[in-house]
Amino acid sequence: MVFLHPVFTLLFVFMAVSSYLELYVLKKKTPIFLLISAVLLIVFSGFRYFVGADYPIYKNLYSGFSLYTEYSDVWKKATFQPTSEQIEWIYVLLNKILFDMGMPFYMVTFIMVLMSVSLKFTTIYQNLALPVLGAMMYFMPLYFFEDSGQIRQGMGVAICVFSFKYIKERNLPMFILMMYIALGFHKTAVVFFPAYWIVRIPMNSTRILVVIVIAILLSPFEIFRIFGSIVESVGSQDVSDGYAGYVDDSQFGQSVTFGLSDIVKIFFIYVIVRYDKDACKEVYYYEYMRNLAVFGLFLYYIFRGNRIFAIRLPGAYMFFMSVFVVPSIIYAVKFKVQKILYSGFMLYLFLMYFNFSKNNGRAGNFTADRYKNYLWLN
């Protein structure tokens, strides 16, 4: 049996106990639990040393950005002008500024995770009655893939999640500004742009099922191939090139095979459909969160013919499904059902802990014998 490093294991246990106290003992959200969790997550990821799948790549690129990129190139990228720079402009700018200041690479990872976790946890606290449970759904395992791995996309997702504030307020200019900033970290953020209007679509249990069934039926036809011309006509060259590059990629362009994640999604779908009315009655803006989650499922099944699209493009929407919708439903339902759902999802999180540890823990250097942190590195 493989375990993650004790810092992650103890934090997982702390969050599990805190979520129980928040729901059944204190019976109110307690910011100190969330604050402690956020600070520790920032420390564990921000000061990590050669931990995470993409760490070596980002570290090698750190000097590359700064030595071979001019600030004029960053400006061209920011204003959608032709440039040879391939990486998103805000991330490049952050690297160049820190490098020119003589900062070590861990300042890049620290600042990225500081911003990402802060934005995500702020939104979680503002919109959930059970924020620690929502944070646990993020921690296991999104945190390891996003903010300890694909940090640019993790930051893009964080800004998309934070933009929910402006979606609720129906503040279109600020939402567009958030999308522009998110695109500066990762091009997949463009997929979240329709969210502003998707949240207002009237939905119910029947319509949710219809949408998902339609997506499943359309999946074999690979209709995502027709999106290329649409992206090319309405998006930047950077976005369209990125899209085209993955359509038939030999490594990432293969279809998604049925596995554990699909079984989990079926369970999530059942819970969303079964308890939709309860959550709509008890949770403010639940309909908005639910619509985003359903659209994420729609995208996932539509893009099943291409693994990289199915995993990355629905990312911000799927964040709402696990982190926002599930805890909202658990809060909304009656006590007996609540106990069953809470126990079921806690079991899911514990199983996910061991599944992640076994399949990704050692490969990503998150286990006790491999995880290293600059704060206590010999």
C-alpha cells in the first residue's frame, strides 16, 4: 500500500475531521479550518522541489523565457499580435520579472499557487455552507494535478472560478476582464467564456438527463472536429493553433477508455439529478453552479474521442461539479440522506487518496521517500 508524504496525509486527515466538525458539531462554516488548509497547501506546493509532473519542464523554461524573450514579445502576445512566443503572456511576464530580479525558481511556483489557492478558497468560502468539504473535493486530487503540476492551467481555472462572483452579479465587463486574464495563463480558459450565459438556462432533472444522454450519443461521432473552424474564426491564433495541435495528436488525441472516472461521474450524475430540487430550494445560486457542472459533463462526453480535450477543456466546469455542487447537495438534503451522502463521498475521497497514491504518488514525487520541500531541504 502506497501512502503520500505525511504532510499531505496529515492534512487530509485534518480536513476530514474539520469537515465533520463543521457539518455535525459546530453546524456552521468555520473560516479557521479553511485558512489553515489553504496556508499548508500553499507551502507544500509553493516551495516544492522537483515535485509534480511538469516541474522539470517549468524549471528549465524559467531561464529560457528570460534569456530569449523581450518585454516587447510579451506585449505582442498580450495584444494578440503575431509572435513566436508559444507560452501564455502573463506566465511569461511573471517568469521574466522574477528572473530579472534574481529570484530563484521556487518564487514562481510559490506566487502561482498563492494566487491560485487564494482565488479558489475565497470563492469556496463565499459560496458554500460546507467550505471545508468543498476544499477536500479540490484537494483530492485536483490540487496535485493543477497547482502541483499543470500550474498554468491551475491558475487559469482559479480565475475562471473566481469570475463566478461577476457571473452572479451579471457584471459582463468584469467577467470579460477575468477571461482575458485567465487566457494570459492558459488558453483553455476560452472554453469558460459561455459560462456567463449558460448559468441562466432553465434546467431540471429531466433536462439534465437529456443533455447528458445527447452528449453520450454524440460522442462516437467526434463532432469536436468541427469546432476547429469555429475557434479559428472567433478566437486568437494562439488558441486556434493550440486546438488544432491536439485534434490528431498521436499521444493525447486518442479516445478516453471506460474506467474509474466514468463510474464516479455516473454516481455524481445520479446525485445531481436525484436531489436537484432540494438543493435549488436551500442553496443560493445553486442553479448557476449546477448548470456549469452539467455543461462540464456535456463537454466531457462530447470530447471523449480525444483524451486531452476531455480532460482539460471541461476543467473549470468540472471544478464546479465536485467542489461546489456536491457539498451544496449534502448541505441541502434531510438529515438521514445527508448522513448517507456525506459518508459515501468521504469514502470516495479516502479511496481516491489511495488510488492517487498508487497511480500518481511516486511518479509525481508526492510520496514520503520522494517529496522534497525547499523549507526543509538539506
